[in-house]
Amino acid sequence: MARVLLVDDEPNLRWTMTEILTRHGHEACSAADFESAVAVLGQEEIDVAVIDVILPGKGGIDLLKSLRNRADYIPAVMITGKPDLALMGEMLQAGACDFMTKPVLKEALLAAVSRAMEVKRLVGEKRKLEEEVRRHAEQLETLVQERTRELAEAHAFLNLVLDSCTEYGIVAINTEGRITLFNRGAESIFGSSQKQAVGSPVFGFFVECVPDQSSLNNPGQLSWSNGHYSFEAKLRRADDAAFVGAITATMIRGSDGGILGYLGIVRDLTATRERERAMEDLGERLANAERIAELGRVAAQVAHEIKNPLAGLQLYASHLRSKLAVGESASCLELADKTVKTIDYLSETVERVLDFARPVALDRKPVELNRIVTEALQILEPQIIASRVEVELHLRPRGPVGMLNEAAIRSAVINLLLNAVQAMPEGGRLTVTTDEREGSLLLEITDGGRGIGAARMERLFEPFFTTKSRGLGLGLPYAKKVIDEHRGAIEIQSAEGHGTRVEIRLPAEERKAEEYNYVASSTQGARS
């Protein structure tokens, strides 16, 4: 049942319509003009309004427009004396839902009220549905915002993780081979910014690779193992410097299983290869050291066994020489002298073998390299003059100082200088340079001698290997042993017929070197 507001300036019509509605179960209230109708609307809850178009003062259309501005919807049925199309259009625009003409019949009134209630119900359901749609839209918008925020946070976290991985380059490409992702590790490895890389062809970073480029342009043709494809490739940095990289590629698939692109993880193998080479060198050095140590132990044992008999022979030969000094022929005396000299040579040889076998005593102290060089040259001056060798010195003015065992280093330098002098039996130039670079003492010895062939170069530091008619082949191995014990390095460059260059690097003194007054001439020579 409906609560109906009847608005008409004719009392009889209002009373009649009120009676009709009341008898049919509706509740009715009435008003004679615009103001009284507005007053009723402010006090009562009205379901339907039946309004006469013509009212004293403000008309029914004005009241209809007033109803349209209310929050709660009240359908209005307009009553007119005679139909006027222009007036009916205005009433429709103002919000009328139905019309009746005078005189108002009972059936028409009841039918109009019933239709108005149906309209009210439909409008109510429409508003309810609109409210539900609005609420669901707000909830959906909230969910979308939350999901967007979660995705943004996940994306930011993923980018943070990818950028934090600086040791590995992470590169994603689409099916056309163009870069779509380039993390900070890739920037570091390739020397190219993300802005420069994204969108460019990935093969711009390849110099050489195991699979050919046509296969990589169609990665589906490659042999994938458990969804991965691993290979090594020669890659190119932004400055065109080449390096070897290890690459593991993975397919990026969509929800439908289709391939969207490929993700590659790149690792620069430069440092790994350097470590492998260093380990190989270290292994070779350890193996060589073990061989030398074993050889040294055997040589020391043999030398020790020979040394005592030699000492006895030396004593007997000297005594025999003294007995033959008076009254014997010159040939006997000469034979005795040769015997003594031969035994002296054998004793010296045994002592050199023992020196090589003994461990180097590393009683280190600050030593000036220039002084060791000049003293070694003074010791070898007779050989230098006899071989007609010209010495050219380039000594650092402020002599480089290192924590060295002076006696051992001097002995090693003498061996190297003597080798250089003996390589020039017909004369030549011997150049000696000292310097200090990158925290190391540098000693260079260059001769203009016969040089060393490739076959001999491989055996230079092998004990007892020599090409001299007289010599044990312990000079270079001993020098290398001393330098290695000082954690230094020796490098020899030579070519047959083009002389030899020896470079020695020794650790410099850790504390600040003292100022030395010794200043050597840059081109000081000793001539025969």
C-alpha cells in the first residue's frame, strides 16, 4: 500500500480522491497549493504524489521540479484539464512519470498510483543496484590499487635484486634478439649503460661464440637441457675490448606456454682464467721447486761424500808438491801443480753444489740496489776488461731500497752479470739499469751477445744444464732460487744473434726509503 500526497486547489476533488485511495488500502494526505505541499513533504514520508498542473501561486510543474531535487525519489502523477502537447513535454522533462485528465476516474486514479508505485520500486532497485555497482567498483579500484602497489613493490624489489647482482650480468632479450633488460652487473661487465643497451641487438656484444648467429637468432633451434643452454663466447665491451664470458640462457614463457624471450646470465671469465693460469704457474713452480729440492738433496749428499776425500787428496797433493820442489825435473813439478789445481777446481765445484743445495738464509735488512750492482761490477772488473766489454750504467739517482738478504742478492747479481759478460767473448756493450716502479725494485741487465735459441730458453733454469765448456749450470737456477725466496720475479728475453735482456723485480722496502747521497752517472762506462 502507498502513502499518497494529493495536491489540488479543489476541495471536492481532494476529498473524493482521498476517499477512493483510503477505501483501497492506501493512506492519503492532501494540500491545496505549492507551499502547503512542501510543508507536508517536509513532515511526512510520501510514496506517490498526485499533482494538479494548475495551482494558486506556484504551479504544479514548479512542485514537480522541487520533488526532483529531493534525495528520496517520489514519482509524480500529473492531473490536467485538457491535454497540451507542449505542456506535457515540459512535465516529462520535469520528471512526471504519468498523466491523468479531469474528471479523474477511480480506475484511472488507482491504476496511476499502482504504476507510480511500480516505478518507485524499479527506481529503488535501480538505485540499489547502482549503489552496489559503485561499492563494487570502489572495492575493485581499491584491489587494483593494492595489486598495482604490490606489483610496483615486487618490480622494485626485483630490480633491486638484479642491480645488486654486480658479479653477474643479467640480460633479457625478446624473440627478435633485442635487449629488454640490462642490469647493473651487465653495465659493469660490458661498460655500457642500461639506456644505451635496451632496445639494441644483443649480438652487438658478441665477437665470437660457439653457436652461430643464425642459431642464436632462432634460439628454439638450440639444444636446450632442462630449459637451459650454456656456452662460452668471446664478447665485446663498449670500448671494443674483447673478453671471454660464460653464458647461461633460459627461455621466458608466457602463461600459454609461448616463448616471450630469453634470459641470459653472463659471467666474465677473465679473472677466473687468470687465476687458473696463476694456479697452473704455481703448480709448475712447486713441481719444479720439488724437483730442484730433490736434486739438491742428492747433489748435496754426493758432494758431501766427495768433499772429505777431496780434502785429503788436496793435502796429499800439496805435500807431494813440497817434496818435489827441490831437485826434481820441471815436468814432475808441472804435473804436481796440475794435480793441485785440478783438486782445487773439484773442491770449488763441490762447494758450489753445496751452496746451491743449502737453503737461502733470508736475514733481510734495508739494502740499496745501486750499491749491490756497483760492488758486483767491481768484483767482475777483471773479466769485464779481459772480454773488452763496455759497461753502461743507468742507476736511479736516489737508489731504490729493498728488504733484501744482501749476500744472496749480490751472489745472484754476480752470476747474472757474469753470464752477460761471458756471452760477449769478443766484446760488446753491457747495459745495467736500476729503477723503482709500482712498489717493486727493478734491475735490468742487457747484453749484446750471441743470444739464446728457443730450445735452450725452455731449459734456462734447469739445474746442471749448461752450454759452456766449463760450468755446472747452477748460476741461473741459483739466481732464480734467491729471487723466488725474496718473492720476486725474473724474466729473460732473448733471441739467437740478438743479445739477451734480463729483468728482475724485487719487493721494495715497506717503510719510506732513506735519502741516499749516492748519485751515479747515467752513462758511466768501464772500458778495456
